Amino acid sequence: MSTTEERSEARATVIVTQRERFGMTQESLDDLFEHTDEPFDLVYVDANSPRKHADYLAGEAKRRGFTLIRHERYLTPNQARNIGLAAATTPYVVFVDNDVLYTPGWLTAIIECAEETGAALVSPLICQALPAHTTIHHAGGDYTDPAGLDTFFDTPPATGRVFVEKMHGHGVGLEDWNGPLERAETGFCEFHVVLARRSLFDTIGPLDEKMLSTKEHIDFSMVTRAAGERVWFEPSSVVTYVFPNRDRPLEVSDWPFFALRWSDVHGRRSLEHFVSKWQLDPPAGYVEEKKKIYGFRRVQAILVPIMRKVPFLKRSAKYSTKAAFVVAHAEKPLNRLFVAYHDRRAA
């Protein structure tokens, strides 16, 4: 982290926003400072975190001298990123989620990639789960045939632009991956960690806040490419996204925020806006299949842990999971009511 004297040397502002929970706030922020030697500015956007996390962030902001922007309501991911972006003045900004773990040199590597290639966006190698830095989440990705990227944004055919989402290496152990791990252009980045040239936003404007909860990373990459800019993948920079699991479960106070982020309503609106905005022709069933993911995430992260606490279910993972899916039928309408209440207050 930049000291007061070093801040004039910072090439990048790290903008931390909250992905889907608050429970990893301290672990992720401590890891960021521990593994970042490159001078950087930090803007942390805190959207209604529970008091213990809010107090921790306030104390760290005072101690370390970074910018903390607190809102007393939940924000969508792109709302929070735009707030952070408005406070950044360095040549580069790096959007990071609050549940990421880092490796030494991660920031310098993506800055150097941008400097040497002229990239507008740079994605590191993003891993997932624990142990950290061992299983690939995103080693670059495509939304169309790479050979057709330069013509993708031409006038679409009557049936729409052919859209096929592909994340390279997803779920494969890093030691088992036989695909390329070298600096190269790629189709899209992920918002777990992505570097952007600050001047890009003078051309494309702020991030699209109609992308409420999903596919905002591909939308951002498409907007960038449509503006004539390039997206690069830099695998010498390695980070890990830690999704909720038995080692790092959701805290009870995380449940409302997680339920909003992965609500059926926000997911459906985001997908429909994305397809309409870009006049896409996705594979048959793509949108409907994606819509199912949000409820599944709530089941796995919230309902299954609840069922594991029920005395006659906790001894069997099989039956606790089955019970969670049964309870999900009642949870769905409750989730819709919760989202409607939130959206009315946020309007």
C-alpha cells in the first residue's frame, strides 16, 4: 500500500467492492496489503456491511490512510464500482472483490502487461476455492469464435450475434491444465480482479448499472472491445476467488446481501438486458439455464448450512441437501418479496 509520500508514485488505484458477502473482509484486505509491493492507492466502497466489519474498515482506513466510502444500503456491483471509479485519479484502476486472495507481484504484472501491450483491460489468472492458487477459475474466456472478434460488433444478422460463453480452464487443477498459460489477447475479463486503463472511461462512460448482478464482466469487455480497445490475459499475475464453502461459509449476517446479489429477479433482469442490449443469439436454453443458477446458489450457500443444523438431518449430507431443495420452494417467493422491498427503498 502506498504511504502518504509514495502516493504520487502510484500507477493504480485498487477499488474494493463487496461481491456477495462480508465475512472475508479482513482476511482479503490483510492479504492484499501483505502481497502487494507495488505502490497503490486504495478506495474501499462499503455498502451496508454489518457493524463489526464496518468498524474494522473504519479503523483500517484511518490506520493505513486509504479512502473509505460507506453507504447505508446494499449496492449492486456496478453501482459500487462506479462510486469507487469516481474517486480514482491514477492512470489505472483495478477492480477487486472483497473475497480475493493474492500472490506476490500480482499487481505489478498486470500493470506491466498493460504498459507493454497497450491493453485497456488486463485479467490475471484467477483461481477459485481453497487451498488458494491451485484450481483455475478463469484463464481467459471467449463469447464468440476468437477468429470472429473483429467482426462481432458489425451490424448483427437478422437472428442476432452468435454468442457462446466459454471460460478457459474453469474448475481444472492448475497442475493438470494443459492449455496455454501465456500472455495473450482474450475475449473477456472477470470482475474478481481486472485492471482497466482509467482513460477508457472517458470513451465508454461508467459501467452499465442495468447489469444488476450477472454478466456485467462480459458486458464490460464487450463495451471495451466495441470501442476499439483490447482485453489481455496475464497469467504471471495470480489471484484466487474464495466462494462460500465449509472452510469459509457465509455468516448469518451475510444472508440478506447474498440473497439479493443472487436473486432470481435481479438475475433475470440482468440477463434479459444483456441479450437485448447486444442483440445476441445465445444457444438454445442458455438464458433459462442461467436463471436456474441463482436459486441453486442460495440453496448451497444458505439453505444447506441451515439444514445441517437440524438434529435429524445433520448426520447425512445427502438428506440435508435434499431437505434444502424442498425448502427452496418456499424460499423463492420470500426472495421475490425481499427483493421488491429492497428495490422500492433503493429507488
